[in-house]
Amino acid sequence: MYNAPSEQIAFISNGLKVGGAERFSISLVNALAERGHRPLVISLSDHNPLSHELNPGIEFIAIKRRFRYDITSSWKIRKILEERGIRKVFCVESFPLLMGKMALYFNSKVRFYLSLHNSLPISNGQRIRDIVYLSLFRKNDLAIFICRYQKECFRKYYHFSPAHYEVVYNGTDMERYHFPDHRFDVHAMPEWKAKLGLKESDKTILMVGRISIEKSHTDAVKALGHLHRALGIPAHLVIVGGGDAQLLADLKNLVAAENLGQYVHFMGSHSDVRPFLQYADLFTLTSFSETFSLAALEAMASGLPVSLTDVGGAAEMVSDKKVGELSRKNNPASMAASWKTILEGSYNREHISNFTRENFSQTKMIDQYERILRQ
């Protein structure tokens, strides 16, 4: 049995808020702690609603900043790391790298590991800031990309080609999401379908994720209209997730304008989405910007075929055509066509779940990160 090193590893993040990068951080830290490592989690925010999900015994420190580039935050980081003799610092996203480097830039004994979770810049200003942050990356540091597409994006848009890098795909908890999940009776009418007044024969398209601009829920609603009117399939769209109140109001107005009120269902936020995954007919993402979706991996682990826009690492995720389809971003007709293919096709849920276990399990992901951190 491998004995974990006694050295402590610091993980610096923007904050433990609700989001894919934050969920990744918590899963990684908890798994490493369970394997005998001693992670220290440093948050650059005093707003950390997910901090309670860290395993008991994991040291957690929240640093309150008075403003974004508060230099005293870096001084606090340096003091924390020096007091504990930490020589390995794992930064989730580029801003924590900046704050960590401001604290330790001239300390060559500390190695930084940079985990990146975005791909295309959301604005020119953000791109320039990231280029500045990444310029602090030293030759002995190591970058970790979550798909090959992302690595090429950083080379092209951020001029970032590190000497040391790894590609480690996101992984999902197969024990939590695997199919068949014997906690669910796949032949029974689930509670959420019954509450919506749906029949067992009604086709349901599931979309899980926060309501935000880049997720492009408006395209999903327009695609549903195209599916109904042009392709003759009266499926239901089930949206799970909360988010921006104004975007939600605009989305509901669009549903009314498209005359789809009885076919689009807003379920709000749910801490456990497995009942939706087990009983839907397909999972979709209509994002125009995505890197490597954990929500899609959870759906695939549940054996649900997926329809994803061809952005980020989606093509790497559905490299096996027996697990799902790709569509063009910002193109509701293309999305609807991919939904039609899945709804009228034959997909083996056990094959999809096994494919996910083989390629994108959380265990495989943790093994790779543990190997990297042992180096």
C-alpha cells in the first residue's frame, strides 16, 4: 500500500462557491485527504457556501480581501505557507496563481501547480488579465489542462505554452451516479414526473446547470420549438438549476412567446439531481462556452445519452458515438436535430455508463493527480 507523503500541500482557490471549478476542488481535496495526504485549503474569499462539503479534519483558511488586488492577502498566504513549511502550491485558476506568486515569486523552492478550468476568454479585458497572470508561471511549475482542446486554446489565445504540463480529464463519482442504480426503479413513475403531470410515454430532455448567459438556455427553448414544429416530436424540456433572476424572467417570457408553456418546466436548484438523470430520456447542454462539463459526465455515468454543443472538450467526451451527439453552438436547429437522433435512436445505458467509468471516473482522475503531486 502506498504511504502518502507527510508534506502538506496548499490548495488556493477564488472561493468555495457553487460552480464546476469549486466542485472539482472539493472532490480532489477530499479524495487526497482520504488517501492520507494533508491538504490545506486557502480561499481568497470570505464567501464560501460549499466549505461544509470539505471532509472533517481538512484545514481551511478563508482570507478576506478588502479589494481585488489586496497585497495583504499575499502576505497572509506567505505567512501561512512559511509557518507550515509548504513547498507545493496548487492553484485553481489563474488569479490564485497571481496571489500566490506575489507572495512567493522569489522562492524557487516552492513549486506551483496550476489547474485551469476555462478555455475561451469571456472578454478582451479578461484575456489581457489572464495573460499577465500567466506570465508569472515559472519553468519549474506545472500546468494541468482538463482536455486537449483547452491546451490549444491557451496556446492560441493566451500565448501560454508551459514547459511542464499534463492533460487530466475531469472525473465523476461513479459510485454515486452509476447505472444501474438500484436505489431507483427505472420502470416506476418518478415523483418529479408525476408532479408535472407527465405520462410515462412523454419524452423528456434534461438540462442541468446554473442559468447564465454562456449556458444559452434561450437556444434550448428555441430548439424545443423547432423540435415540435419542424420535426414533429412534442418532447418536454426540464431545466434544473437556479441563477440570474433577470435571465430567468427573460427565459420564461421566451417560453411564453414560443407557446411552449406546458412543455418547459423550471425545477429550480436541487442538491441531488440523480432522480432526474435516472428518469430522463436525454441530457443536453446548449452552451456556447464550456470546457469539460461535470454535469454532462454525471449524466453519462447515469447511462443517459447526451447532446452537447461542439465547444470545449465535448468532442473528446463523446468520442464514442454510442454515447451521444454533438450539435453546433448558437444553432437551435442543429440542437433539435441531435435531440431527434437520440430520441429516435437506440442507446444502451449500461454501455454509456461503462464508457464513462473507463475514461472519466473520479478514481482515475485522482490517481493521475496523485501521481503528479508525488513527482
